Amino acid sequence: MLTAEELESDHEYFVYLTTSAGLYRYDINDIVRVVDFYRRTPVIQFVRKGQGISSITGEKLTEAQVTAALVDVVDGGGFDLDHVTACVEWGDPPCYAFYCETARPWPEDQCHRFLRAVDGELSARNIEYEAKRSSRRLGMPVFKQVAAGSFTALRQQRVAAGAPEAQVKIPHLSTDMRFGEHLEVVGEYRPQAVEASP
């Protein structure tokens, strides 16, 4: 454990809170980076949630990389996505499944364009992901269309189970291997197995 005065610039840290109100080493599951100092106080930048990293073949994919890739793909390609979460799908080879809630069902060619664009953006942001895709140790992502309202229903389930509503955040990358079981998949698109990475 380090205190604020022991932090160093350009380093990343987990945050544990201790307060006079009774919290003691409370793990908020945030990773922050010290980007500067104001006098002797560290200036921090939120990096990602602590659990937001996946590595099934050594690619070390982060939620921040997935989010940035999705922002570029959606903004640049005109895809009508309400929400999307990627998670691991085991297979030979394993891959990432993108559970997508869209305004309307997508035709196969739109699913294909989306997956190729996401795969390309992830490769550009993560050289390990690109290497695993090129060697085919990691398969092409798959598209899973979920029923309208699926992500809202998932939030409501978590709140009903006792989670504070303000704390329920549906990630863009889930490390929960059973994430997809909570959603109603109404359509699926899998690129050809012989397809190479971009």
C-alpha cells in the first residue's frame, strides 16, 4: 500500500479508500494513472476498471481498447448500436463474441463489415491481439444479435439482486465467461473459419 505522496508520475495504481467514516481499504476496482503533480498532490486519470482485461491466448485485451475500437467503428461506419459487450467464446480457436443490441436486425453483410472493422481496430490498438489473430491462435470475432431491451433488463436484474443502481455498469468487455447466458440471442453471424485477420 502506498499513500498519495509516495506515488510516481506515469505509473498506474489500484485505488483503495480508507476514510474516517469507517471505510478501510475499500477496493473500488479502479485503475488510475498519475499524469502530473499539482504542487505535491498527484493528478490522476481514470484508466479502466480493474477487472477489464482479458487474455485467452496472451493478447491482454483491455476494456479501454475495446471501447476505443467500438467508438471508431460505430462513428465511422454508421452502425446503429444501442449497446455491445464482448466476451470470450471458447472454441478451436477461441475468439471474442460481440453481443450487440441494435435498433433493427442486421443483414449478414453488415455483420461482416462490423466484425472486420472491429477486428482491424483491435489489431491496430493491441499488437499482441494482432499477432494472435495473424497466427490464428485467436479466431475472428463473432456477432451475436440480442433481443431489444436485453441490456436494460440485465441492469434491472442486477439492481433487483441488490446492486446499487448507480453502481451497475455493463462493460464493453466482460471477463465473465457466462455473460452471454444472461441475454436472449436472436441471431448470430460467424465469419468463415478460413478468413484471415486484416
